[in-house]
Amino acid sequence: MPSVLTNPQDAHFWAFIALLVLIAILWRAKTPALLGKALDSTGDRVKAQLAEAARLRQEAQDLLAQIQTQRVETEHAAAELMAAAQADAERLRKESAARLEEDIRRRGVLAERKIALAEAQAANEVKAAAAEMAAQAAEAVLAARIAGASNDPLIDQGLSQLGARFS
């Protein structure tokens, strides 16, 4: 069987020749170099993108570390604020309790003073009422004794003065 590629009467032969001519033209036009340059250019772009991605990843990791540090610092500051607030609340509670005790003590003393004053006033009123009653009784006794006796101007004057003294 004769080879198809060696027979110029066959269409495959001419297709093969056309292919060889095309390859020669492309070789002569330095197409492989252009293809290499295109591949190199694409490779360089991919490398640049990978480098950019690595740089962005590093920036993201640095930012994450910074955020975590800030979170820890913020949590620490919040804990300090809570401790200070609790200490202030405890201090204010103690101060309020001390003020309340002082107010209760002062009001107790004031109430005792008012009670003592009221007792003194009541005692004075009772004494005044007793003295008034004693004076009236004495006046009645003396009036009854004198009624049996004659009218004496000195006794009448003394009785009127006595009544004026006790009122």
C-alpha cells in the first residue's frame, strides 16, 4: 500500500504540504516567540495577582491581629469600668446608709426634745390648773368663813388680790 503522504495525486498530501507551509510561515513570523511572550505576560499577571493576594492576606491578618488586640484592650477597659462602677456604688450605698443613720439619730433626738417640751408644757399646765383650783378652793373656804363673820374691808381686799395673783 502506497503512502498517502508521498502521493501528489492524493488530497491528503496537499493538506500535509499546506500544513508544513503554514508552520514554516508561522515559524518565520516568529509566532512561537509571540506566543511565549503572551504566555510569559499572562504568567507575570498571574504572579502579580498572587503577590497582591498574598499582600492583601497579610494586611487582613495584621488587621485581624490589631482588632483582636483592641478587643482585648476594650474588654479590659470595660472590666475596669465595671469594677470602678461597683466600687462607686458600694461607696455611695455606705454613704447613704451613714446619712440615713445620722438622719434617724437626729430625728430621734428632735422627737425626744419635742416630747420633753410637751411633757414640760403639760406639767406646767397641770400645775397652773392645780394652783387655780387651789386658789378657788381657798377662796371658797375663806368666803364661807367670812360669810359667817361680818364684812371686813381688809379681808375683802386680800381676797381680791389673792384671786388676781393666781390668775
